[in-house]
Amino acid sequence: MNPGWMEGSPTPFSKVLVANRGEIAVRVLRAARESGLAGVALYSDSDESSLHVEVAEEAVHLEGDSLDQTYLNAEAIIEAARECGADAIHPGYGFLSERADFARAVESAGLVWIGPPAEAIETMGDKISARTLMIESGVPVIPGEEIAVEDGANHLGALATSAARVGYPLLLKASAGGGGKGMRAVSEPKSLRSEFEAAAREASAAFGDGTVYIERLLTKAKHVEIQILCDSHGGAVHLNERDCSLQRRFQKVIEEAPSPAINQMTREEMGAAAITAAKAVDYVGAGTVEFLLASNGQFFFLEMNTRIQVEHPVTEMTTGIDLVQKQFEVAAGLMLGLEQHEVRQSGHAIEARIYAEDPNGGFLPSTGTLAMWRPPSGPGIRVDSGNREGDEVTIDFDPMLAKLIVHAPTREAAIRRLDIALSDFVALGVRTNIDFLRNAISHRAFHEGIIDTDFLDETPWEELAGPLPDEAKLVAVTASARRLGLGTAHSGTGEAVDEHSGHPGDPFRTLRRAFP
Amino acid sequence: MEWSVSDDNSRYKVTLEEGEGEVRASSMTKDGSEIPPPRVVVSDAGKLGRLLVESDGNHGFAHVVRFGDEWWVHIDGRTHVLKFHEQGGSGSAASEGSLAAPMPGTILELMVKEGQRVREGQPLMVLEAMKMEHRILAPRAGEVTKVNYEQGDRVDMGSVLVEISE
């Protein structure tokens, strides 16, 4: 039976299979329930008792050991949908979400695909076709030009003309080069000649009569992206921006909305560019257009993510729009029912990604048992997670344990709320980046909103290491805990438990399984 | 019975006094020298591995979980792992110079062999886990006395990868 809101839908559905796992599967399955839709989870052997299976009304087992046999097995997933009578598939993010062939297979199986058209995924998935299309559509891309340099000709004239068009500082590359060979940064016109000659020497073979590529060099750039929503009737709105500049090795760590770095004018320009980009591929559904924001305020198209993003909650908190619900509506062929001027921006939201990793040990991924897992709660605090207390964290999947999202009237208040929420987040048994996140958001540069994408990688460790622990106090507290008989159930070997072993009401007793 | 915090080498001994469900430190040594005991009073907060900690007149909670000799403590908004040493003195000699795998994974590349001298911080091997590569560095200078695995081997967390003597 289709839910009431689907009335008049040309492509109605009533049962959604979620082709994913972890927090996003939990998120989508809950949204399905709220929308009056039945939800079906998928699980591999190691996910048999995972949270996303628990929250689903129904779950289908995928046989096999590898991801290719399970969460990446398009055939088995479509077969699972058929078997259980699901009439729609939501891919989440990652896994098969940006595989055009999967989108096609779902549709040709007669199921509703809760995602953009396969052609849009294809075009945007290829960097070169995306860049070409963006240039044609008038969306700003990082300026770059190819110059054919003929042997013996006066290269410098042509080069200087192109360089002036592209703008300084720029990056000079031999197209036939690679691996950094023949690649030079040029900061001003007067060093163009010497840098070109140096580059030519470095990649002599490549520069003889080859091609030189120059591209504007963006330093101190911020990562700002626009959330868009499009329906299949030509309706399209943008839901403002998210600033994801706080990254570690290109991995987003903190995301926020609005961006502290742009004003209303840039927001509107960027939003319009994002809608142009989406319309260029006849986009339908929720998507994200990523831009690099240069220090001079100019922005350039980076790529488009044709799926729901990890960081979508900050947009939901500030606009009050449930993006997964909107994905359902659009997939059902309904109109957005939302005009651009109706999109509001309320307060400030920040998301922190909680990873199972050890910041003090080179950010190595960590594994273990979440023996104690007490996420914070309270006004303006949201935790999206696929884990619960007692769960094993293994190396089989992504190390993201949870997303902690806070919402407050101002950025300052949101940072304070996030810091308190992080400090209340009890996660014991697996090393996490929680303390590191506190150190990062307490850094002066983050407070001032002036960080760029290199911030975490370039800031000296001492500035991010946090305060030294009061060791004597820790020892006194822990020795006292031992004396009081606490924490005795997590025997290291799972064997003998000493005389302090927990009483029947001791929660650790119920948790005690095979802790390695 | 001694305690240490994380990998820090300082060893602490503490004498506790107990009364009315409360425990406090009455004396403490750090690496054998007497230090003033921290002024904390700890009592069982009744449930869920939670303690009530009174420190210089301020009250707060601590959460504690034990894995063997490892004690995980969340207090004052931060998480710490303390090590309990039953025997006291330095830990077992065998584990002193050995390097355990910090995570389960596959050895992609082995950069040292037995008998080789290494300096502190020198890369010993590359371990792959969760589709990421991680370099295992020498914790200190010394001679590699044993290499327990070969390239391509899968290792569990805590497996002794190499042993390094002074």
C-alpha cells in the first residue's frame, strides 16, 4: 500500500530496499519508516547483528566474503529486491550509489531508482566530460589552457598570452610529463620564462614539440559545496552551502553550514552555478556540486556528487528539510513543492565525523569492541551512527563510527555546543578521534573561520595535540575504580574473572562476550 | 602493582584508603619518588561503569572499562588508556623491544631484515588495512633481532612483527 503523500505519483512505491550498511542505511531505513514505507536491509555475514538490520522490518542476507559478492553485487541486490517484493532501491552513498550501470539495471528490472538518471551519473563521474560540459554551460572551472609549443617557434609569446588569460599564480605542466616532472609553479609574469625553461629541462623529452598545460594555482583554497534538489518536472532549488575545508589528507573531518567564508552574494552566485551544473545533466534528486573557493573570493567547479552526501545533516539542520524524504518524493515523480525563496537558513550547524583511528599513533585505523558507547544527547544535538554499545569494529568497512551534528543560533554557540557534546561522548574500547576533534575545533584558526583545506596537514602537531593529561589524577581515579570493583568484567582473555566480578545487575556481565 | 598512562614510561604506585564507599589516594610515587597524592575522592556512581569523582571540590563523572591490563577511562571530556602492571618493575623482558601490530592487516612491504641496525623513526614495514597504507616506524634505535613475518602475510592486531634490541 502506498502512503498517502504519494497520491498522484506516476511512479509510486511502497517498499524500499536499502543497498547499503552502517549509519546511512540506518538513516534511510528510519526515513522510510517515517514516510510510511516498508524498509528492507541487506547484510553480509559480518553484519548479521548490525544496527541497520535491527532497525529494518525485513532483511536479506547476501552470501559471500568479499564486497564484490555482497554490497557491490548489483545482480544479487536486484534479485533480493525481487524476492522480498521491494519496488524501489535507495543506494545510500559509496558502494553502488554512483554506478550508472547499477542505476540502469535497477530501472530495467522495473524498480524505482532513488537516485539521479544514469546519464547524469555517467557524465559527472568522468572528470573530463564534466569539465567540458561545465565550460559549455558557463559554470566557472579552474582556468586552464593547453598550448601547443612547436619546435623552434617562439613559445614564450604564446605562453605569455595564455598565462595572462589564465591568471597568476599558475601551474605549468608538460602534458606528456607526469609524476611531478616538468611541473612548475609560476607566481608572477616575470618568472614565466625562467620557470618554463626549467620545466622544459626537467621534462626535455616532453617539451620538444609537445604540449604545455597551464592551470591557475589555487593556494589557501576552501572547499565549499552546494546542496541541490531537482524534480523530474524541471523544478530545481539549492539548499545553500556547506563548508568542508577542515580535511585530513582529502578526507573531510568537520563540515558546517553556513560557510564562515562567503557572503550572501557569493552564496547566490554559487547556488545559481550549482543549479546550472545540475540542469546541464538533467539532474533529478538530491546532489552536491563541489567548488573550490580561492582566497580572492572566486570559486571554481570541482565535481558533482550524484548521491546523498555523508555531511547532508548540516543542511537538514539549517534548512529544516529532510533530504532523504525529498529523495523519496522526487523518485515517486512528485514535484518539489519548494521555491528558492522558501529555502531558509536558520542558525549554524556543524558535523564532526567520529572515526575509529588513533590520532596519537599516526591516525592508524583502530579496531576492537565498543565496550562503552554513550553518544551525547540534548537540544541541538544529533548523532547518526550505525553502531551501538558492544559492537565490534573491524577492518572490513569504513572506519567512520558516527557523525555528531550540532545546531545552534550562531557559529560561536555551535562550536561551544560541539565541544561540549564531544567531551560528553564516551567511547571506550576502540581508539577514536574524539579528543583530536576537540583540539581541532578549539584552534584559533578554526574559530576565526580562516582555515583552508591544508590546515590539518600543515598545522604543527603541538597545536593539535591537546593538553597533557594529569597523570597522577588519572592513576588515582583508575586505581580507585579497580578497588571499587569497576570494569572487572572485560577480562582480557575472556577467561578467569577475579573476585570482583560483576553482580547480576552489572551491565558488563551482559556485555561480556569474547573480548579479544 | 604499578600504573602507567598510555605509552608514557613513568610508573606510578598509589596507596589507597577506603571508607564509606569512598576511595582516596593517601600516598603516591612516580618512578620511585614520592609525589603529593592528587586530592581526589572517588565513589561508585551506582551504575553503568560510572564513578563519581570529587577533585579539589569539583564533582564530575568518570567512565571506566577494563580490557585485561588496559584500563580505559573517560574523564573531564577526554579518553585515556592506563596500563596496570601486576608485577611492578619493568614489564616482561620479552615484550620490551618487540613491536606489535597496531592493527590487523596485510604486510605490503618489508623494509628491514634481521641483523640490521635501525634508527628511531625509521620505517620498518608498510601495513595495509581498511584500504589504507600505514608505515610502521622503529620506536627506538637498535638492532633488528627478529622479523616474524614475510611480505604478503596477514597479521592480527597485537602480533609481534619485529623485535629490536638496544
